[in-house]
Amino acid sequence: MRTNKLAVVILNWNGSRMMRRFLPSVVQYSALEGVEVIVADNHSTDDSLEMLRNDFPTVRTILLDENYGFAEGYNRALKQVDAEYFLLLNSDVEVTPGWLEPLLDYMDKHPEAAACQPKLLSFHAKECGRETFEYAGACGGFLDRYGYPFCRGRVMSYVEDDHGQYDSVCPLFWATGAALLVRATDYREAGGLDGRFFAHMEEIDFCWRLRSRGRAIVCIPAGKVYHVGGGTLNKENPRKTYLNFRNNLLMLYKNLPESELKPVMRARCRLDYLAALSFLLKGEWRSALAVFRARRDFHRMRPGFAADRKLNLQHARLSQIPERIKGSILWKYYAKRENTFDKLKLHKR
């Protein structure tokens, strides 16, 4: 069987409504030679499979026997896909004409690059006539010393309008899992997504492993997509708070250089309790409880990740990754009022 150039793989769980709305753009604008669109179904209980059979008969489906979450769902699905590149695409993404060509062209010409992402804009803002970056990836991701992610176009909760200010190709620490193109060989060699995360932070953990191995990750803004975001869990959902805090701590434990592990984890303990206090002062007691549960479960789960930490450090070629800043994004944002990526003065555009 001939290997495809690219497999665009959408992981679905009860997303019939989203796919009915957004899959047509993916099928239409991904119709290139050697490109296959696949839906991997995480044991949906809605009418997703019936809808796919009736409305998208040319789209290949992969059926999983239970809901494995985002991370393990993709791992299991991609074992059944034969392609040079994988593109992990959320079901709530509308793509645009010519979105794939710049990404594939760059990856073909730059073998040092393991992964890339397009420019990610807000679908909701588009409906209001604005071009605004989308929270979950914007124009590419970075990380601070204490594990807090931010993007070109989104720093903490502040999301910028897109005026073309980040339209250059840029090296990243992490690329968004909403639209992540990765070489199949790199995906497998780095171990794929960590299924134990279930959802949230898994793409940052994965990209950390890629970068520590010396592999490049970039944003290609010439490719553009629109993301709804929060399709499964909205930003204020306590379950999302729990997963973000727990998985972020697990990610730090798995990947931090030995010299940084203790000081960063001590600082994160204080910062996490401050976050819980902030939730309580705002009356969001369920989110505060989620932070405490996340820290408790991190300590319970940590022994099971010791082998992963040892393996990651053995394979690491870069102990200091340029796209992971030395300072605190919280300090820059709250104390210094640096709320846009340009104000941070971290990287040339």
C-alpha cells in the first residue's frame, strides 16, 4: 500500500454537530494529491458515525472501542495510519483555502523541523467581523520557567487582534494540538502523546520532548484556520482546571533539567496555592478545590512517571531551550503590565 504524504486526522467524541459544520471545509480545502482526511471516533454515543456515513462517505473512519481521551485516542488512531506526516486537527476548526500548502512546503524544505502549526484565529470573533487570535494556540506557543504557557498573540488571558504583526515564520516551544502537523517518524520516536494526561497539556509535553531532542517546531502563519475552542470543556470548567494543573505539574516533573526540578516545584507549590486562593476570593470554590485535587493527584501519580523522566533526560540534547524563557510570565503580565508578545521583547518577529 502506498504511503500517503499527509493524513489529516480528526479525533471525534460526540462531535456530530461540529463536524457537520466544519468538516466540509476540511474536505474541500485538503483535496491535494497524497492527502487523506480521516475521522477517528472515540466511541461516540451521538449520531456521529451515522452522519459520517451519510454525509461524508469518502472520509475514512477509524473506530476506537472506548473514549480514550485526546492523547491516547490519537496514539491508538495513528497506529492505524500510514503517512509521512500526521496533522492532528480538532473537530471545531474551519480551515481556509491554501491552508496546507505552506505547512507542507516548509516541512519538505526543512528536515530539522519536527512539527509546525498554522495561524490560529478565533471563529467566534470572525463571526463578529474581527480577526482575533484564538486562545489555544494563536501564532505559536512558548513556556516560562515555571511551566506557564503563552503565545504570540495571547499572553495569559489577553488575546490580541491579528493585524499581521506575527506573520513571519517563528521557532516555537510548542505548537497547538488544535492543528498540529508532525512528521510521523518524530511522533513515534518521541513516544507520541502521553495517554495518561487524557486531555490538556499533552501537546506541550510532547513538544518539550521534541525540542529537548534538538528538533525544531515552528509557526507558519501563511496557513490560516479558525478555531471555536472550548468545544468539550469551556475555560472556566473545574474539570478543565483540574486537568490543566495536574498535567502541567506532571509535564514539569517529566521534563525539567535536574538542576531546576526542586526550585521550580517549590515555586509552583506557592503559585498554585495562590491560584486556589484567587479562585476562592472570586467565589469559584469548585475551581479552587480542583487545584487542591490536582496537586494531590500529581503526588499520587508522580512515582509512575519516574521512568519517563529518566528516559527524557537521557535523550535530551538541549537542556536550555531558547523558547522557554528564564523568568516568570506571571510577573511580566501582572506586575510589569506586559500583556502582548511584542511587549515581552523575547523574540524577533
